[in-house]
Amino acid sequence: MNIVTVTASKTYDIHIGAGILSTLGREAKKLGKAETVCIVSESTVFPIYGKQAADSLQSAGFKVVSFVFPAGEASKNGSVFLDLLNFLAENRLTRSDLIVALGGGVVGDLAGFAAASFLRGIRFIQVPTTLLAAVDSSVGGKTAIDLPAGKNLAGAFYQPSLVLCDTDTLSSLEPEIFRDGCAEVIKYGVLYDPALFAHLAEKGLAFHREEVITRCVELKRDVVTLDEFDTGERMKLNLGHTLAHGIEAKSNFSVSHGKAVAIGMAVISRAAVKMGMLDAAVCQQIIQVLKTFGLPTSTEFEAEDLYAYTLSDKKRSGGTVKLIVPKALGQCEIVPVGVDALKSWIKAGL
């Protein structure tokens, strides 16, 4: 097992290893006084891992209640969020109690935002069960729900008290869901680590899971330490995401987040070549690795469609959208682009 420590507004550990879900209760006990733990999960994950999580917590002396909602991005909305808050109130959780987010990114975002909001903040533990959540959304304290106008438009920066990543849970993922997480893993290689990128290019889907997850978490830890509230360096983690959110929204979320991020990285890489910022050979390397992992690199949507959705992106500031543009493997730049010029970038990458 590997342990990575994050030092931000709250200091917490991220445990990464096989078979560690059974330690949830013991580790939760170390966080301080709590009597009740609410497991927040969704309808796909809870039947697989809910009992194991609950048994571990109950064995440690906790009273356990569970809030389970329908799986999918469509549940990350204001209605389910309020249902969860009311559930916490009805079960009389106090500020000393705990929430456990058991699942992927949707669960972590929703449960984390509820933890930040209920009683003005109670502690929560992230237990990611997808690769995407393990390397990205469970670390760093971004929590949110979607609004009709766009993704993640209501939320809070709120750090967990512990992240427990049992790599055995990844074995239950459908191949398509696992590939979604691979897009975020590839992103870290493009952003910061040519050696990681080379390992992924060589090994493909057979990459060493514990080592790669640990490396991605270390990289995100370093970024969060420098820029917890997403005003500078942390913005680079949005590589591919501005277009990805547009693709997701335009498709009514039939295109998954990981696939949309893969397309977004390919589009911005091709655009960077045409703008004279990236060598064409490097662009081809990025696209080839995405293809090696079975990820898409193009979209049927028109530039006009994607442009309309990017205008409501939360990273927009006035008349400017900040694009994350690769200049070399391991080197990306934040490029402010006026909204009038944004369409040209999108067209150049499509």
C-alpha cells in the first residue's frame, strides 16, 4: 500500500492499495469522535461494495445509514442534493459525524458538496471505486452538482478527511468505464510527466495500476498544494475539459466524461499545431496513445455547437476563456483566448 499526504486547507492521507476497503472502519475511527456514518452511493456500486463498507464501519462501532441514488450524471442535480441533505437531517447526523462517498466521480462530487453544506460542514471520506475518481475527482476538494445551464456550476472547495482507494474495486468496472479513467491518467502524462506518458504508451491498458495511480495522485497533490482554489497552476488540470464539458452537455451526457476529455485533448492538440504552439509529431504521439487506450479523438459535433456550450463554462472570465494548451510532453500553458477567437480554436482542432 502507498500513502500520499495532501497538505492544503486540511491535511489528509490518500491510501492506495489492494484489498484496503476492509480497513475503512479502522481508519475512520482515527479521524476523531463520530457516532453515525452515512454511506452515500449509487445503484450500481452499492450492491457490490455497500455491505463490505458498512460491515467494516459497524465492526468499528459506528451506526451506519445509507443514501443510494440512481447511477449516472443525471442524478448530480439539485433535487437529489436536497434529498441527501434532508436524509442527513432526518437521521440526525451531527457535526462530529461522517459521510463516506462510495463510488465514482458523481458520488464524490454530490456527497462532498453535501458534506460542505450540511451544518456548514461535516467531515467526509472519499472511497473512489473508478479509476477516474481515484486519480482525479476524489483528490483536491472540488465538489459540485450540475445545473441546467452547465456542469459543476454549483459547488464548493471542501477537502476530504481521508481518501481510501482500494485498487481491487477497479476489477469490477466495465472496460468502457475503466477507459474513461485512462483519459485522466494520460492527461497527467501530457501535463507533467513524460516518463509516465512513455509508460502508458508502452504498456497500454496493462499499465501497473497501483504505481500509476500513486504517481497521478502525487502530481495532483503537488498542484493542489500550490493552488488549492484553482486560480493558477491548478487550472492546467482542465486540459481538454473546456471542450469536454461542451461535448458532454451537447450529447445529454451520452458521451462519458473520460471520452469527452480524450476528444478535448485531441482537439486542443491539433489546434495547438495549427496555431504554431505544438510540434505535429508530439500531437500525433498524444493522439496515438489515446487510440491505444480505445479512446475517441474526434466528435461529430460542429464547432458552432461546442462554442455555444463553452460560453457557459465556469472557467470563463468575462470575455475570456482560459485554454490549456500543450507545448511539449510535460509542458502545457494557460492561454487566455477571447470568446470571439475561441471558435477559431475549436474549428482548428476539429
